[in-house]
Amino acid sequence: MRVALFLTCVNDTLYPATGRAVVTLLERLGVEVDFPVEQSCCGQPQFNTGYRHASEPLVRRYARAFEGYDHIVVPSGSCAAMVRDNYPRIGRKAAAEGRGGELAGLAESVVPRTVELTEFLVDVLGVTDVGAYYPHRVTYHPTCHGLRMLGLGERPRRLLEAVRGLELVELPGAQECCGFGGTFAVKNAAVSAAMGADKARAVMATGASAVCTVDNSCQMHIGGTLSRLGSTVRPVHIAEILASTEEVPFR
């Protein structure tokens, strides 16, 4: 099995520890992980802002960078959803504009191989107990792309429930958006901040010491809001929890 890690821009720039956690976790499970250096942005900021044509070179680059791999593992629900949901749409629109089927063909080649991290663990490797140890009270926020576009369902929760020492507590209004939404947070800052404050207060009400998501972009928004509210709740990506063991705590 040839597996490549698509780290994503946010993780590469702001949360490189998440990438290290993914590699630590997968190698512990016997998976050999490559990191193709040609990888770049998936094109989500351009596409979501209405610049579809500007995202097309990134579709080509993604397909080229990950050619030949059986699985492309993505520790980000939003970026995985961009590939799976929007690459085919980009291909169809290009064809409808009379520009041929190249982009549609590239989308067809990468969509079945692109999997979010928890999907890869549960569906491909068939594991929920990854041997993790994380002795903390944790609440889980299911991010919008993972919940609604990828349909991750109970996969993240099943993985968290199997972590030794971890107490998983329910998050009130868990399925409500945190307010980030990428460029939404820039274009509608006041609304985004209000939604973030609602989510942060819900997190604080659980009494958890950590809030976990599958998306560091949402984690950044929630964590920043918690910090401004004076909370000590720690935002943590699920990969970092799953990479942690009693012998070698990840952080």
C-alpha cells in the first residue's frame, strides 16, 4: 500500500505538529507514509471566493503530486471535501465551457483515493483502537465539512472513545458551525465572531480541558475565541490525541 500525506496549507504553515502526529500514528500502525514535496494548496480559498478558473492549476498540481499512490491521507475535513466534492464540479464546468475533459479526468483519478484521516483509519485500516493514551477530559466538535460534505459520522468519536485515559464529554450544540468558514470569517467578521463565541461558551460549559476537531482551521477559530474569553481549554487536532501513547506522549 502506497500512502501519501497531503498536509494542507493551514497545517503546513501554522500547525506542523499535526503532520508529525499523522506520520507518528500511521507508522506505529505499520503504514509507510510519503510526503510528496510538489504538493501545494488544494485550491479551496480560490474556489470558495468565486475564482474557479484560478483553482484549476491546483487541481492539476494535486493530481500530479499524488500520482501513483493508493491513498492520499488528509488531516483536514475541509480540504478533503474540496477534492472530493468540488474537483468533479470544476471538471464538469470546464467541459461544459468547451475546454475538454482533462480536469474531469484528473478529478476522477484522485477523488476515490483521497481520504480524511479518520476515514483512512476506520474504513481502510479497519481500526478504532490505535493504541493511544491521552488522560484528559475532551469534548469533540464535528466540523461542517467533515459532518456534512464527507459524512464522517461517528468515525472520530469511535476513535476517541477507544483512547485509554480519555474522558469524552458531549458538546452542547455540537453540530452548529463554529463560524470560521474560511473566507466567510473575513467577509462576515462580526457574524463569524459571534458564532465563535457561542461555540467557545459551549465548549467551556462541558468542563473539558481540551476541545478536539478534525480541522485545524476551525480549531484555530475556536482556540482563538477561547483564548480571548480567558479560557484555559486547549484546542487539539484528533491526530495529536491518537498519536499520543503512555510511553511517548505526543506533546
